[in-house]
Amino acid sequence: MIDRTGLAEFLRNRREALQPEDVGLPRGARRRTAGLRREEVAVLCHMSTDYYARLERGTGPHPSPQMLASIAQGVHLSLDERDHLYRLAGHHPPTRGPSSEHVSPGLLRVLDRLTDTPAEIVTELGETLRQTPLGAALMGDATTRSGPDRSLGYRWFTDPAARELYAPEEHAFLTRLYASGLRELATLRGPGSRATQLATLLLDRSPEFREAWDAHEVGLRPRDVKHFVHPQIGALELTCQRLLDPDQSHSLMVYTAVPGSESAEKLRLLAVIGAGV
């Protein structure tokens, strides 16, 4: 059963405890509200201001698990806080671990500060959960995909367009890398896991994947330097740094160019193009 008073008080407390810079928003010169404004939280949580305001007043509808997931991410709740939110709303908390899509507040805080850098947060299956604006400009908005298509490794073998962003000389290695990584994950997570389900789909749909899978290659690791071919700015050579959240098996991937290089200049151009200037 929903605890409307407890839910309202908890949401109000978390909103007032957050500062704009905590969630990547500008502070502005005339801020009087303690913490974030309700309309700012509503935008972060992908809901109307009226809907969110009614939750804080204790007069709103019974939020669905999907709506609670958006709220938990929007106000940067920890896993314990997320679970508490679900219980207040009368729902069982989602499972934790590698299948969870709840990004930790620490990773979100780092991502929010990378305003001029391509970066993304991905699951162990290569599903993009969050991107910086420049990350979306570089790789396209990958957060809107659904089903198996959310995994880059799956798209690599089923959608030729997935390879267009990567230099042709990288394709053979990436084919081996994705098959190797999925084999390791399927063994680690076991039968019935999402990794095993994805491998089963690919074995049925892609002869190229079957060939790479049958090689039983494991232990391959991504190369630090990535070679992209962007449709508007051309070839890019970027170094990828990875920050891992071991509890959730999420990775923050940050792509940078050598200062003064041609790729650095192209990233600056991409920032302008991506902003629509």
C-alpha cells in the first residue's frame, strides 16, 4: 500500500537537498529555492511539473514502477534510497546487480560534469543508459533503443549501420571482441541470463557471429584508442578511459582527443554542430 505522506516528505527532502550543480544544471543569479525547483526535478524525471508537484503534495496518482525508476535516477538516489522510494510507493524494489539499470549517483555526478566531452554510461551488455550531449552527437542517441537492439554488440551483427561509425580496419577485431565478451558473460552469468539469451538470438540470426562464437576466443579487451568515422566531421582518433561501478556492472566511458590534434579540433566542431549553432 502506498504511503502518500511518507512518499511526499521523502521526495521533498531529496529535492531540497540537491543543488543545481549536483545534477548538471546552471545555478543562475536569482535562485531563492532551497535545492532544486519542482519544475527542474520534473524535467530531470521526464514527467510534467503538475504530476511531480502532486506527488510532493500527497495527492498524486499511484506511481508505476517505471515512473519510480525515472524519479530515482532524476534525483540521483542511491540504491538504498531507490529501494525505500519503491516501498513508500507500495512496490517491490527492483533487483540489484548486473541486470539493474539504476545508475549510481557517483557515476551520474561525474557524467554531469563532462559537459564538453563525449561520454556514456553503459551496461555490461553494451546498452547505453546515459550520454553527454557530445556523446550523443558523436555516437547518436542510443538511449532510445529497445529490446536486443539496445546492445551495441547485438546491433554489430544484425544492423550494418552499426558499423558505419567505426573505421573499417577496426571491424575484424570488433567482431572478435563482441563475440568473445558475450561468451565470457554468458558463462559468468549462466543459463537464463540476458547474456545467454542474447547469444542464442545471435546464433540464430548471424552466420558471422556463429563463426566468431565457435572460435571459443576469450580474454580479448577493448583497445584504448578508438578510430571513429563520423558522417559530418570525418575520421577521429579518441582515447577511451573506463570507470567501472562493480556493484552494478556499469561503465562510464569517456572519449578524449590529444590536445592540439586534428581530432581535438574536430570535437570542438562537433560540439557546435551538435548544439545546432
